[in-house]
Amino acid sequence: MNESQISVRYAKALFQSASEQQLLDKVYVDMALLADVCRIDDFNYMLTTPSLKDSKKIQVADSVFRDRVSGISMALIRLVITNKREAYLPAIARNYRDFYRKSRGIKTASMVTAQEVDESVKERIKSLISKAYKAEVELTTLVDEEMIGGFILNIEDIQYDASVLSSLKKMKKQLLQTHLEKK
């Protein structure tokens, strides 16, 4: 079975179950936590180590997530580990969050800047995007010092590049084309 189909099926089953139990919001927060924890190298290594027994993996997961996630989320984590699909946990979390956002009409946006942006600026940008798309917006920010200045804003599948680095690259390309055309 295709790797993405596996994670989508688990995520869809979790979404349906959470919907029936009216726990969509809580499980959404749980899946965000799961995704963050799966980015920790030691936890990820533990999940993907084939020599470690499932019971030990479940023990570790229980100790990490106990009192932090709902029972339905913990049951999913245990089930996935028992079925030897633990490598799919990050994708399951991502797919669940996508189902949730789609059901709530939430748009995702990410902004890359050369330096950290104030919370007030983030809120204004989030508000502008929200008004433009007439939807709630989740905005994430990243810092990339190589950009020099400006920003790159991704909203769903659309990208607005107003970075200094991009402008410099365009100028360089134009100058090289001008230089080649005169010869």
C-alpha cells in the first residue's frame, strides 16, 4: 500500500472518530503536539528503531504523552505502534490537521523573513490575509538570514516573494541578459 494512503487512512479514521465524539478541537491540538514531538531526533529514532519492541515504544509514548493528549489520540498512537506503522505518525498528524483545517475553512500561511517579526506585525498580516480570503488564518513564521531583507509569504499554494535576495537575483539576471545582448 502506498505510504501516503496509509497515513491518510489513519488520519481520516481519527478525524471521523473525533468528530463523532465531538473532540475535533482537542485532537487537533494533540496532533500538533505529536508532530512537534516527532521532530525531536531522539523520539524519532526510538520510533524507527526496529530492534526496540513495540511494548517499549508504547511505554515511551505513554510517558511522553500521558496527561498531555486525549484518550482517543493516545489510542491512535498505541494502535499505530502495535501495527508497526509508527514511522507514519508525523504524516498522520499532518493529514489530520489538514482534514481539520479543511472542515473549518482555515487557510494556512507561512512567512519567511530575514529577522524575527513582532507579534503585532504578525497579527496585522494575519488579519489582512483573513480579510482577503474571508477565512480564519493560521500563520507560521520562519527566519532565514540569507534573505537579507523583505519577506516571502505563502498562502495555501500562492507565493508572494518580496525578498531582497530575490530582487538581487532578478537584477543580476537582467544585467547578464543586457550584457549578452549588446555583444
